[in-house]
Amino acid sequence: MKTFYHSTRGNDQTVTSKQAILAGIAPDGGLFVSDQLGEKSLDLARVSSQTYHETARQVLSTLLGDFSDDEVASCVAGAYADNFDTPAITPVTPIGDDWLLELYHGPTCAFKDVALQMLPHLMSRARVGDGRDVMIVTATSGDTGKAALAGFAGVEGCGICVFYPEGKVSDIQRLQMATQQGENVSVVAIRGTFDDAQTQVKRIFADEALRGRLAEKSCVLSSANSINVGRLVPQVTYYVDAYAQLVRSGAVSAGDEVDFCVPTGNFGDVLAGYYAKRLGLPVGRLIVASNTNKVLTDFLETGTYDRRREFKKTISPSMDILVSSNLERMLYYLTDGDCKRVASLMADLSEKGLYTLDAALLDRLRETFDGGFATDDETRATIRSAWERDGVLIDPHTAVAKCVLDRAPREGRARVCLSTANPYKFSADVLAALGRDTSGMGGFACMDALQELTGVTAPAQLSGLRDAAVLHEAVCDQAEMTAAVEAACARAFA
């Protein structure tokens, strides 16, 4: 059965999941959603006995219904092979009385790999018979960029252009992007924040003149951010698989509810948990963990989403976001598919900088979601306590979630903290949190010192960056991003 999608801001035009993946974002600026979400439920007994690959095939077939079984099987086999350092793909491990869902075992050591090793395979099959080249245009707050570059480098018929905020990602994150090889890849730093980059990327997608110029060259734009449904859907799998691991270990019985605490800025990772709940996974609470850019925490407390606030640079930079794009999808389901209402809320956010939910909608949102935030000092303290108390080395984003989870009341359910990045992506901040003075130390000196201190080995794909040549040094203003995309198309599809 085909799965049809339409914009969160209007349902007058439906597309298949393949068409939605190719487009990335709807023509009216909305995000693609399906009214069929929840029509099919997971068989918990079957899920609990499956491998990660089997569960991925089941989830993708359910949510991307116009992909054939053979296409889905091929995509899963290609995405999750020896490019992950464990056959479990996303293992669940203990941390104190709770659990960590380790999402950083892929080629770029971040949770984005789980989806971005899959998306190029989905995109390639969606392109069959289309005849157009696809340029992926993506804004990143740190991890999406490298994961997308690694996924799309060398993919026939595809190019990728990544924008990141200059000076607002970690040294390792910057080097991961700046050293990326491939004739079809472009990496550009922008003067501004991630929100600036993301806003301009959305404008680029809505630029009809640009679309026309690229169409003359048989090229179309798409996205690798979680605004693309092909990025979002693969993330649902690890919630389902985590539950299965807990059942197999005896930590829970099939049917028991489990809470998940998710460090998130763009709301995509936690939204995948909501999708899993709609598929019938026994999810108790979804706890949204923020850093001091706590726009989501405030929203869950007050019902008002207000981006008009000071942007704060933190030690968890991938969450330094004030406009959480994927929240728009949640609003669609929260309002029972009221496209006009969603469009009005998004217009208020764009024009006024804020919108407010009524009390009934806020109560409904709180039935599933809780929120909390951690300061940098609290994040550092959590990194230190996780190591000294539990013997577990965690990165700052995971520490934000663990700090928020530690403060949340226990309600008798098993609790899973999503661990979104390898700590060595943020060696300096992790080392400092463990009490070492990092003054005057570069990123790799901190990496070496952290290994010596903890005995935990840094991944080769990170430690090897010290010898990699920097290939991308371009910096531009926001107004120059459209020109950068056209230049990237010219290079990739010459």
C-alpha cells in the first residue's frame, strides 16, 4: 500500500513518499506529513525477536509504503553494514539505574549516521525514472553536516552543499566537514548562527527563480535535514529496537511502557519517538532535554514558543537552536491535521517571532512530552559524575539529557537516555569537565589527554583527522548562500 504525504500547511496536493523524499520540503514551506501514521501497529512480540535490520525493514515499509519490499531490503542492507562498529547498530547499555541508547557507532560518530547512511539509498531509488540531478542543501549545527557529507559523497546523480555557522561548532566537527573528500561535495561556513543558516536554506527552497534556473539544467533541490521525511523515518527504528533490547534483556516485559529522554534542538530526534508511539510502541514519557537555549523547555511550560531571545553559545553546540523546525509536524498531529491552524502559527512565528497554543492543546501536548534544561555547569557536572560514579564517558549533549533525566521524577518505568555523539567529538569540553586544565591545548592534544586519563580509545575516524588535508575553507554571508548553492551545482554536475 502506498503511503501519501502532504504539507503541514495544506492537504490539497498529495505526493508519494518517494516524491516527498526527493522534494525534501513542501512547495509552500511546510513539512511533509502522512495522515496514515498510526493506521498500522507494530507486533511487539515480533519486534522483540528481530534484529535491527529486520526492524528497520518493518518500520520503513510501514512509513514509506511506495518502496517495494526488495527496495527497502536493499536500502537497509546498504545503510547498515560494516560502516557501523557494532552489529547491534545502536546498542543499549546501563548507566546507573537507567539506560543509554548509544547512537554514535556509525562512520561519523553521531546519531545522524543512522538516518544519513540510509537517506542516500532512499534518494537513489526515488530518483529512478526521474532523470534529474539532486542537489542536497543542508544547514547544520554540527553533526548533520558531516553525516550527510559522508552519506552522499560520490553518490551518482547527487551533490551536496552544507552550510554551518562559523565558529559555533567544535574543532572536530569543523574538521570533519572541512576535510571531506568528493567531487560532488561543497562545505561553506556562514557568518551567523545555525538558525540564520536554516532560515536561509528554507528561503532557498522557496526561491522560484532559483528553482527555474536549476530546472533548465535538469536539477532539483532536496534536503538532508530532518525536515526531509527520508531523514526522519529511519530514526524511528532505534526507538523500536531499543525497546526490543530491553525486553530481551529482561529489563522490561513486552507491553511495559518506557520513558525516553532526548537531547534535541530541532525536535527531529524526539519526534521520531512520537512516531514510534503512534506505531504502537509502549512509550511513556518523551522528555525533551535542552541546553540554555531553552526555547523548547519554555514552550512546554507555558505554551508560548518565542524565538525572540539571546542566542547562547554552549558546550553542546548541536543543540544551539532557537527555531525547532520539526515542531511543525508535531503541531499538525496535535491539532488533528488542522493545516490552516498550523500555517497560521508558522506565520506568527515568522512575522512576530512567537506563537501561543491554547490551554487545551498544551494539555494534550503534555500528555506525552515533558521538558527540562541544563546549564553548561550542570552539563559538566553530569559528565564528571557519569565517569566517576558509573564509569561511563559521555559527550555534552548526552550529559544534557542525563542531567534532565536525573531531575525527572521516577514513575516506575524503565528510562532510556539517548546518547547522540561520541565524547571524542568534544574532547576539550569533556576533558575540562573531568577537571583538567585545557588552557592552550588544541583539540588533538585534548583528545590524547582524554585517552590517557580515561583509558577509552578515541575512534580512528576522529583521531585520524589530525593528518587530513583541509579542503573546504569558504566563508560567506547569508545573502551569498544562494550563489554558493548554484556554484555547488555547477561543480557537481559539470
